[in-house]
Amino acid sequence: MRSTAHPSPPATAAEARLLLVEDDEVIRNTVRMLLERYGFTVATAHDGLTGLEMFRETDPDLLLLDVMLPDLDGIGLCRRVRELSLAPILMMSARGDALDVVAGLEAGADDYVVKPCESAVLVARIRSLLRRVSFTPALVGAGAGNGGQAESAVLAFGDLTVDTRGMEVRRAGEVVALTPTELRMLLEFAGSPGVVLERRTLLSRVWDHAWHGDTRVVDLHVQRLRAKIGADRIETVRGFGYKLRR
């Protein structure tokens, strides 16, 4: 079972193992065959409890999770998975209802798509999440004009330290467990301390889908990040975005 340490990425898309949890048999088989054509290895489950057991047994690289599931719904399953692993989670919502989206992100999901979803969009979101696991320190603060600070191995902001080489975050000396998305977002902030980053900028750099992305995903991840590194560490600049306090 993958622990709460930073997850190890698959070497290639063909080596990425996905777990799809979807109760509709037609959708489940259609999505599975689609993803297999793109080179992914896909295991499937038809309900939440089975999905949780399969997650424990197979330790997939990414979980693709429907919101509406029997026995254990997608929100509950997402929370249970987050107790076990930092593996990327992509939620699927049939309605795109705001409450579904917020609940999924608050439960620990990294991103979401609305069903029905174009195959190119779904694959792009999955690849983006997998890239987030495997990004390199050279990407930290790219193009941010940070005066070379991101070149330092360890950045310090009050009681918060960010090791950009070891990919480790500590608060008051204690290791902070971050998902790949949370870590990628923090590294963007750490690469530009004191600089306001707009929501669309973060969406583009972290999620790779600014052309049709929903900025709610940014706001919810900022909330989750604040809960882990300190509520006052990331400041809201009304009408613009967020910045990391120096």
C-alpha cells in the first residue's frame, strides 16, 4: 500500500495503472476501453466498497471516481482513500453540480470532470495528474521572476521550509504530507514569494487546463493547503488571487 509519502510516478503512460470506480456498466466499459486504447492499464469496480478494497490491493497510480456510487458514495470513498494514500484522484460528476464539485475537492480530490466528457479532455486531465506526480525541481517557479530564490535547495518562510530537491515540506520541523497537486501549488507560491498569482495562472501552471478550467478547484486547494501549512501563510488578494507571505 502506498503510504502518505510522495507517490512514485509511473515511468510512462503505458505503465500507469488506473482504477475506475463507476456503477453504470455501459459507462464503465466504455471508459475502460477508451483508456486502454491510450495505453493505460485499467482495473474497474462497480461500487464504493469494492473500489476501496481494490485500491488497497492494487495500489493504482490514479483513481478515477464517480460521485454517485452504491454502498459507499464517491465522496466517502475519496475520504477513505485519502486516509491511506496521496495518489491522484479524478472525480466524475454527472451533473457538474456545484455541491458535488466542492464536496469532492474538500474530500481530497485533485480535479474533476463532468459526464459526459470528451475523450480528449478526460485523457488530458489524467495525463496532467500523472505529470504532477513526476514533475522535476527545474519546473519550480518557472517564469516567475523570483530573483533566483527557487534555485536554493531549501526555502524558508517563517516556520515553513520547502525542500525543492527532496520534495519535502516541513512546518515547525514536522513533515507535512501534501498531495502532488498541493505540493505543485506550494512550489509555485514558493518560487514567487510575495508575488500575487492569479487563479487562472495557478490553474494553467498546476492543472494544465486554463482554457476551460473552473477556478473553484484553485480556491478549494488553497483552503486545503492553508489547513496544512498555516491559515495565514497564503494571503488572499481580493479581485486578483493569492500570494505566499515571505
